[in-house]
Amino acid sequence: MKYIFLFLSIFMFFTGCSSHKQKVVIKAKELPSWYLKPKQNDKNTLYATGEGKDRQEAIQDALNILSSYLSVHVSSKFSSKVVQERGFITSEIKSDVSKIRITSYDIVKAQEFSFERYIVLIKCEKKKLFKSLKKELDQKFDFVEKDKDKASSYNIVKQFKICKEAKNSLKDVKNTLIVLSVLDDGFDGSKYIEKLKDIERDYEKLQSLMSFSVEADNSSQMLKEVLLSGLSAKSLQVLGSGVNSMEHLKIEIRSKVKHLKSYGFFLSKFSIFITVKDYKNTIIGSNKLNITGQSVKSYEIAEENVSQKLYEKMQKDGVEKIIGLSF
């Protein structure tokens, strides 16, 4: 019994002592002044802070803020319209400056502030950014020119595809030109605008020159009409057979048909072979499709169902995929 009393006494003693212990308050870590009050942008340099769970994420956050600053600066300079000055085309300003990749910058400060929280301060000199963006722009146009020179020996479809890819690769050029003009008031972007116009003219010319004709065997006549409608919907020129020019392409459709009857249904199984040939009679595209049509009335209606299914597939995938071409 005395041991139990002793144990209780000791327990109460330590409990009493612990109740008088002072709570330790840990002061929150303060953010550094360079982060809370970063340097202000001036006529030569842009500054931005960023944070993230690691160093790279923090840098990207700061770069996004720099891009936002450029967006605001662009809007304030050009108001709601881009005037036709130094080569810029009049249009509503919808400059997606965030797509511009900023690669020329320096890290001024970087600190692991707490667990999974990194903070940085970066700076970007306007002259360096201008040179970097202009260099990337010139390289893009150089690549396009080289591809264009090579394309002259290719068939019309490959030329058209290369020209289309060039257009897509340069779709952000106007945004870059606007930013360049903000970074340097003396920048003249007219020569780049003229190059863009040349590429657009080449694209439209190739599209207007490219023509197709469709030939089909007896089993594929209804399928021929489906392909003709798909080509016309893409604003592609459709001519009769017998045309022989470098810009003309011939589509051939051949079908193997099996008629079956199953569970009261009339079934028409089509194995469809499509080839596309250039003016040299070289196959430049092909495709094979297996489509089964069905009807409760006749094989003729089942074959019409095959045409309907081909049309639906073409609407979904595009006529280019159906004929086995990419342009």
C-alpha cells in the first residue's frame, strides 16, 4: 500500500511541475526585404519575384510575372488597337505575350525559405531580352527558308504540308514583334511581316494549284461520291479524270464485297482499298478500310449503309486520314 501511495505522490509532483511550465512561442520566419520590396522596374531592367516548391518552380513563377508585366506594357502602349505602323497590321489587340519564352535573365537572389517553399528574385535586362527574342525570330525564319528551298523538289502534297507547318511555327511571330517594339522603340518589324505575307501567299497558291480526281470500280461508285464530297468540303479542287499535271493527284478506290445473310439481316461486307498517286503515277498515300453495312430489306440498302458509315467516319477523322494522306 505504501508503494502505491509513493507512486501517486511522485506522479502528482511531476504533474504539478509540468503545469507551471511556460509555453514556448516560436516566432514566424520573416520573408527577406528583397522579396517583400523588390527592386522597381526601370528603363533598362525588369525585376520579378517568384515562389514555388523548388528552385525551378520559383524561377518559372517569376518568369510568368515578367510576362504579365510585358502584357500590361504592350496593352498600355498600343491601347486597344495595333496601328499599321512599322509593319504592324491593324487589328484588335489580343496579344498572348505569355507564349513568349523568356530565356535571357539573371537570378539575383534565391533562398529556400521553408519546407517546400523556395523564393527567388530575377532580373531581365531589356537589351539582352531584345537580342535574345530577335535571335530566336531570325532562326525561325532561317529554318522556314531552308525547308522551303528543299520543298521545291517534292510533290505538291509535301510542299503544301511543309508550307502549312511553316505557318504554324510562325503563328506567334506578331506577338513577338509587338514585344520587340515595346523593348526598343526604334525596332522595325516590317520585313518580318512581309515574310509572313509571302508564306501565306505560298500556302494559298499551293492550295489553289492542288487538284484531285477520283476513280472507282463498279463496287465503289457510291463510295466515290462520299470522297468527292469530303474533298469539296475542304475547299480542295476536284477535276475529272485524265488530267496530267505536276499539281494533280489521282485517288483510286477498289472494293471487294461479300454478301451474307444472318439472323434476318442482309449484310454487305466491304474491303475498301484506297490509293493516291501523283503525276508520275507514284503512290504517295494509301489506306484500307473494312466496313460492314446492314439492312433488314435488301443488299442494296446494306451497301447504302456502307456509304453512310464511310461518310460518318470521314466526318470524324477527316478526308485526309481516309485517303491516307497528311497535309
